[in-house]
Amino acid sequence: MSLGPGRPPAPGRVRVSAPRTQAPHLPATTSVSQEVAEQSAVGEIMVQSLIRSQLRLALVVTAGFMASLLFCWVLVSWVPFFSQWRIMGIPAPWLLLGVGAYPIIGVCAWLYVRAATKNEAQYRDLVEEK
Amino acid sequence: MNPSIGYTALILVSVTTALIGFYGLRVSRTTSDFYVASRTVRPWWNASAIGGEYLSAASFLGIAGLIVISGIDALWFPIGYTAGYLMLLFFVAAPLRRSGAYTIPDFAEARLESTTARYVTSVLVVIVGWFYIVPQLHGAALTIRTTTGLPSWVGAGVVVVVVVLTVVTGGMRSITFVQAFQYWLKLTALAVPAIFILLMLAGEGPGPVLQTGTELFPPAAPITGDSSYRTFSLLIALLFGTLGLPHVLVRFYTNPNGAAARRTTLIVLGLLTIFYLFPTIYGVLGRAFLPMPGAGESPDATVLLIPGTLVGGVAGDMLSALVVAGAFAAFLSTTSGLVVSLAGVISQDLLGGSVRGFRLAAVLAAVVPFGFAMMTDSLALAGSVGLVFAFTASTICPLLLLGIWWRGLTDAGAVAGMLTGGLLCGAAILLGSGVAHNSPWRDVLTQPAAWTVPAAFLVTILVSKATKHRRSASLSRFMTKLHVPERPLAQENPRSQAG
């Protein structure tokens, strides 16, 4: 492998070694809002309320998702009308579990990401107003 | 099946994997490439890589095999595998990315400020990884046996050798490209033959002969206490087991920030959804056209046998080769993801973290499960992977969930909970493998997640409450780091840091 005459020399190899735990302490990941949060009691309360609202959101969406899975399960195993229903020759329970369950997952994920991003934006607004 | 199909597919996948690995290696030269190159990895690439790593032998071969044996109940497996990523998105993705932890032991140490907790976590991560590699090697052994007739150890051996070579010579960057490529290869390898066969069946002319005596779409088994317990316990294991898989966490590190980690997970969910349509189709085709596997035959070969059985001639051979290539992509990608993360843990905690240590650890991470795989016999891939998920859900999951969301978690609580969950779940798995078919304990032991996961959480919480004085001193600071959003993307230029 030879370098062409016009090319600058390649940067030398750098050995990457332990401890890897040092790697994450990149300056780019500490933000103004983090610093504000760490330096004041008010900041700490705001962080705690952010954590609480994110946790509440996650638990609510999880509960909704679990409820819809339970609904699918009941429909498939306990409702005779549903299990005899065929769409293009395929029984409805197979369609529900083989295809229909995935859009539910997708919708839950999308709702969660939207709401979680909103929570964070609200927090950021609060901090930056100060 | 014509053995040359198997050889061709195997060589093609191995060579392509190695080529992309080396190409990636040439791109990554500096430390910042090695670690921070991640910042130039787009969410789509990253999501494809996560999908490539996650879709293992159990997904590629196991689900269809299980559908052949147990019908509609098997459809809960892909739902659980996908929904596991939903839980990961809700509870873990963004905070874990912000924690900056590269491995789960890193997270344990940073959160709990305890090296004991770190070592316990490391040992558990290595156990999880080893037992997750074993079914991959069983899958490779089965594939080689079915397609070429060579003995089982050849298939497993090829996977171990290719993985160790790529991992020892390449960095994270090349692994990302390899994994992303392998997601699309796996999807193509399942989708093209399936669509071809469905079009063929829908067309005119005499189709292949339906197997008589098998019901194509058997209805769900009547609800009994046992079957409800099994489904419930399986879903607990799959939903909460994904959180703690060692190779999944490393991938989140390659997102630039927490919000990107969420976006990536959203794309991953879409990719998994598309993929999981196809194993179901193969399962149903297998029920329709293949004879029920007899004693000693594995139903997991269904996916491999379908194209050759239903499509004759050159087209059949080519489709078979494609499926075999996809299967090998599945074994290679999951195994290499696991070997990379295990090698990281082993080399850092046991071998001092040098590059030589990493290489030695990579060999160790792959050879030990090879030994296990040769000593044991695979019964059903989806089932054995399900047990690994149960074990992860009982050990790593309480550490991650409580560590991220509960300030009260202490190092003593985390260690006690992980040991309780690990011992209970490990004992159940060992006892369950020997228990008689009609034993009343069978379900409780073979699907242990429903009781071992709550037990692990309970012990973690109780011991943490009893050892309040051991809470880490920098707790507030760390929790802030986990949950506070980074600067909005508009204010920084991610490209400027990549050079």
C-alpha cells in the first residue's frame, strides 16, 4: 500500500487502551443545563422533577402497551368469533399476532419518543429562562 | 441438498464479512475514529447495525422451527423480541447513552462507585454472553450438517474462526459496517425466497403437494393455567431480558447523544418489524409442505429446507444458497457482537486492558462457548435463547432499571439482587433440563422468569433499603448526567469533532 506523491502522510496509529471509563468524559456531553442543575438546589429539584416525569411517561406507555398485548391475547384465545374469522383464508388470530401486533409496538414507541423529547424541551426552557 | 450450495454460500459470506471488515479497518486510523467515529455513524447505519447484531440464529431459524412444532403460540417469540427493544427505548436507551458507560460493568462502577459490584456484573455479563453464543454455534452446526452433510463441529468451528479473525484485526468501526451489511443480507435472504415462493404458489399450474394430516393454521390451544403461565413468563423474560444483553449496549454508545439513541431505537423497531414478518411465513410454509420432523431431526432446519423443496432446478439452488448465506450472516453477526463486548469486559477486568489482552480475551470469549456447544445438543434454538433472556432479566435488568431510575440503589443491594436472580434462574434452568415431561414443576422450572425476576427486584430493593448509608456520594451528579438532555443539536456541529 503506497501513498501517492500528492497525499499528506496518514495520521499515525494511536493505541487505544483501558481504562475505557475515561472515554465518556468528553467535554461535548456536559451542557449549560447540566452545569446549572449541578450548582443549585433549585437546579436539583428541577432535575428530580424531570426524572419523575420521564419515569411516569415510561410507566404509562408501558402500561398501555401491556394492556394492548393482554387484549390481543384474550382476543386470540378466548373469543370464538374472532378465532373463526378468516381474512383471505388466514385466520384472524394468526394475522393479529403475526402482523398486527407490530404497529402497536411502533405507535407506542413513536408516542413515547415524542413525549420524552417534549419533557426535555420543557426542562431546557425552564433552565434557560433563569 | 446439493452440498456445493452450502460451501458456496458459506465462503461468500465469510469472504464478504472479512472484506468489509478490512475496508472499515482502512478507514479507521486514529483514536477518535475508533471511539468517536461513532459520531459520523448515521442513525440509519447504526440502526441497521443493531438489527444485524440482534437478529440471531433464534430469529432466523428458531422462530420458523417453533411455529412448525407448536403453531400460533410461537408467534409470541418475535413479538417479545421486538417489544424488548420497546422497553429498552422507554427505560434505558437515552440515559444509558448519557452515562457514557461503554459496557455494563462500566455502568455498574460509575453508578455504584464499587469495584465489587463491577466484578460481579462482569462475571454475569460473561456468563450471559457465553450462553448466548452457544445457540449461535448450534445453529451453525445444524446449518452445515443440513446443507453439506459435514460433521457438526465444522459449522461451529468456521463461525469461531471467522469471528475471532475479524474481531482481532478490526475495530468498532469496521464491526459497525459489517453488522449493518448483515442486517440487509439477512432480510434479503429471507424475503426474496419467501416472496418468490408465495408468487409461485399464487400462480397457475399444479403446486407442490400439501402435507396431509397437518393443520395449516391450528387455533390457539385452549387456555389453561399452565399455558397462560408459560406465555406470561416468556414475555417477562423477552421484554426485560433485552435490556441487559451485553452486545446491545455497546451499540448505543455509537450514538452521538441521548436523543439520537432514541431515534436509532425507533428505526430499529421498524427494521425488526419488517424482518419478523418472514420467519412466520416460513413457519406456515413448513407446516404446509414439509413432513413433520421426526425424532432426531431438528425443526429449526425448516427455513433452510423450504426453498429447495418447493422450488426445483437452478432457481431452487440459488434461493437455497441465499438462505444459507443469510443464516451464516446471523450466526456471524451475533457471535462477533458478543465476542467484541465480552472481550472488552474480560480484557479490562482480568487482563489489564492491553491490546494483546483484548486479542487473547477475544479468543477466550469464542473458544469457551465452542466447547460448551460441542458438549451439548441443541433442542430448539428459540427456546434456549429464551432461557438466556430469562437469566439476563433476572440479573442485569434490576441493576440497570433501578440504577437509572431509583436513587436508593446501593452497591450491596445491586450485588445481592444480581446474585439472587442469577442463582435462582441458573438453578431453575439446570433442574428444568432434567425434569420429567409430566412433572408439575416443569413449567415453573423451564420458564423461570415470572418468579426469578420479581425475586431479584425484591432482594435488590430490600437490601438497598437496609444499607442506605452505602449510597454513592456522587449520586446526584450521576443522576443529573443520566437524565438531563445534552445541548440541542443545533448548537453544536457534530461533524467538527469527527476529524
